[in-house]
Amino acid sequence: MNEFSQKPAPAIATILRIIGIMLVLIPTVNCLALAIPYDWGSRQWQLNLIPQLVDQGPIPLLGIAFFFIGSWMARLNASALLERRLLFDLRFWLLVLATVLGVFFLLLVPLHLSNVQYERSTALEQINTEIQQAQSQIDVQLQMQLQQQRSRINTLLANPDQVEAAIAQGQMDPENAALLEQFKQDPKKIDEFLKQEADRVRNQAQQEIDSRRSEAEARAKIRVSQASWRTSINGLVLALTYAIVGAWGLRAIINHQL
């Protein structure tokens, strides 16, 4: 009975070490797959890849923990501790990997911040380009509207009977009728009226454009800031954790404390 109860311990230790190795290997394969197609010089490629690498970051750390727990259980159940050369001890290489990952994630943070700043500048430039295009379209549309309005005014001035019929039928209000009378007496006022209308429409359109620009810039800044802070803070936490685990573990294993 006692012998049966002691048998699961070595098996559990082995299972834990296998799980640990898988938790280290699987994220590595995932990261290599996520990076396809490789485009090291593309900032957009880096922006898409780095947050995914950071998201995968805690899994190998968990795998290292599982492997060390399994190794500790195996050593507890061993009848005698076998001395291994350091280079043949998988724990040593896992700790080296932890140290490398600490440096890796630490380097990712400034790289990601630089890319995020570039994305923000690009987004703002794109917004300004779209605004300029909208302003150009407004100017073209406004010129067309003014030409159409001038043509209608000239048509009405050339057909007073049509104006009188429109007033009689209630299709033209007295204010517009008075304007037409002023235009008839002084044609220069047509240009003044059209200029006032153009300024009014242009100012109204400019206010709408400025509002759209402010909203678009605010959305871009919020989106970029959220992505920047989340990935950067998580990357720093991973870097510190891996560095501490790697440095402390390597010192302990070299001094035969593990």
C-alpha cells in the first residue's frame, strides 16, 4: 500500500516538467508564426507584432515555473542527488532563456513607443490630408452653388412676370422679392449678396470641419495612448520578471543552491 502511494510522485514530477517544456515551446512557435510574413523594416509590421509578443510573454514564464516545480519534486523523491554538468542541466538553459527574454522585452518597450509615436504622427497627417481634401471639395461645391444662384437671380430679373406670379402664388416671400428689386436697381449688390452668402456657408462648413478634425484627433490620440501604455507597461513587467528570475536562478544554480 505504501509502495503504491509513493509511485505517483515521480510521475507527477515528470508530467510537470513536460507541461513546462510545452509551455515554453508553444508560445515560441506561435510567435514565429505570428511574425509571418517577415518584414523587419516595416513599422506597421512591428506595431502589429510587438503587442502579440507581449501577450504571449507570460506563458513561457509559467512553463519555467512548472519545470522547476517538477524538477524539485523529482529531486525530493530521488534516493540520491545526481550531480550534473551545468551545460547538460536543462534548468540552466531555461534560466539563460529567461535572462534573454528579459533583455528582449526590455528592448521591445522603447521600440514600441517609437513606433506608436510614428503611428500617431501618421494618423494626424492623414487627418490633415482628409481635412484639406474636404476643404477643397467645399470650395468647388460653393463655386458651383454660387454660379447656380447667380444664374437663378439673372433669370428672375430677366422675367419680371415670373416674379410677380411667384409672389402672387406665395412661392416667393417678400424678403426675396425686395432683394430682387434691389438687384434690379443696383446690379452690383448681386456680387455683395453672393459674397455674403459664400462667407456664411464657408464659415459654417469650416466650423463643421474643425469639429470633425478635433474629434478625429482625439480618437487617434486615445487609441494610440491605450495601445502604447498597455503594451509598454506589460513589456516592462515581463522584462523585470524574466530578468529577476534569470539572474537569481543562474546565481543559485551555479552555487548549487537549486
